[in-house]
Amino acid sequence: MNSVERAVAARLPAPDVLVARVGYRVRGWNGDRADAAQDALRALDALTELAGPVPTVLLGHSMGGRAALRAAGHPQVRGVVALAPWWPPGEPVVQTAGRHVVALHGERDHVTSPAETADCVRRARNEGATRAGMALIADGDHGMLRRHGLWHDMTAALVAHLLDPGVAPDPLPEGSYGVGRCRCSEGCCPARVRRAEPAAKGHPVTTTPRTRPEPTTPSDPYSGTASGTASATALPLDSSAANCAPLSSARFDSHSQTRNTTLPEREP
């Protein structure tokens, strides 16, 4: 997540935005204890004491994406950006009401499930999320190594947009939020958006819908990250771990200052 944090810090919409990392006290999600989510909530409480009420965006990868989603109901939180999140079936989403939730998933992720992510996003919409959407990274993997430049660009642009929509435009097309044309005319089919190589003059770049294979489902993983400001905040959460009705999503093909806040370590 270090390179992702640097990309986010370089694209912040204002100079007074703080980027802080949440450190986990123990390894793993640990069943009903949901330790990573509890650590994220503790960090948000500490941020409130430090800076008062400031708009905060939580950024998490894999298990960190699950921790960010669980912590979305905290009063500080404006939105969640989840990267290849571990959102298993039945993950609660009622806490996303009034929040902006976006997930990016690698098309070739075999560790966590894009289909389960799509289901979670769809349920968040139904629970009253301000906006809930998803985009696929073409040929992207779980570790965000393949197409890393695109992962970084999209993540940084999304965090900036959630922190200040008036300054930073949303990089995702409306189709990512289940709006617009799909093959069944109900806005539920995965859309494939390709940012092609520069075309020869007179040759258009096209957007083509297509189906994609379902990924394999993994076992329990471990890890997370979060984000925030003095006028706004971004908290990154690290990760490790997670089939559903289709959801409209976009498929992308193309290619500051940081302050660390670490919670005390404890042996598992």
C-alpha cells in the first residue's frame, strides 16, 4: 500500500489534507471480533479528538477493504474506496447509508471475488448509500501489481473526488453506478470500458459490453488501510483475503505529505 498512499498524497484536492495509516494490533479478521474493523474505528475516534469533525475517506485493500466498509458508519466517514476487497456473502451494508462507496477489482483476481464485491455494492445501493459503484481493472490481479499505474491513478482520483467532489471530478463513468445502458436495459450487466491505445486519426475508441468468468472463492485472509484531513482526511487500510447477481461496472484498460499513525502492536 505504500505506493498507493504516495499516489493518493500526490493528488489530494487541498494542501491541508492528512493521509494517515492505521496499524493493526493483531493479525487477521478473527471472526466476530473483527479486529481490523475495531482498529479502524479506534483510529477514527482518535482522529476526531485530534482534528474535530472533518470529512474522511477510508481506503482499504483486501481485508482492509472489509475493515473500511465496516467502519463506514462512523460520523467522520464520507466515503469508502475499496481495492480488491474481501466482502464475503452477507457482509453487512446498513452502515453505508449516506456514504459514497466505490470498489475497484482486478479482472483476474483469484483471491477475492469480484462477484461478491458486486453483490455487496448492489446491496449498499438498496440500503441508501449516496452512491455505490464498482469498476474492473482490465487484467488486474489481487496484489495490484499488474497494471499498477492504472490502479494508482484510479485510486488517487477516486479519493480526491470523494474528499472534494466540487474540485475533483469522478473518474468513473455512470455505468459504474448502475446508471445507463446495459444489455438487459435494467442497468445490471457488467459494462466493459476500454481505454485503448491512441487510435489512428478517424478511428474511434469503442466501449463494448461483455461477460466475464466468475473467479474462484478464497478462504479467510488478513490485513487493511484508511485516510483523512485537518480539513479533510484519507485513511488507508491494508489487507489479505474473500457470487452474486450481476452489477453494472466499468472495465478500465489503459494503463504531500504523509503522516503515519500507528496503533500499538500486540502479539496475536
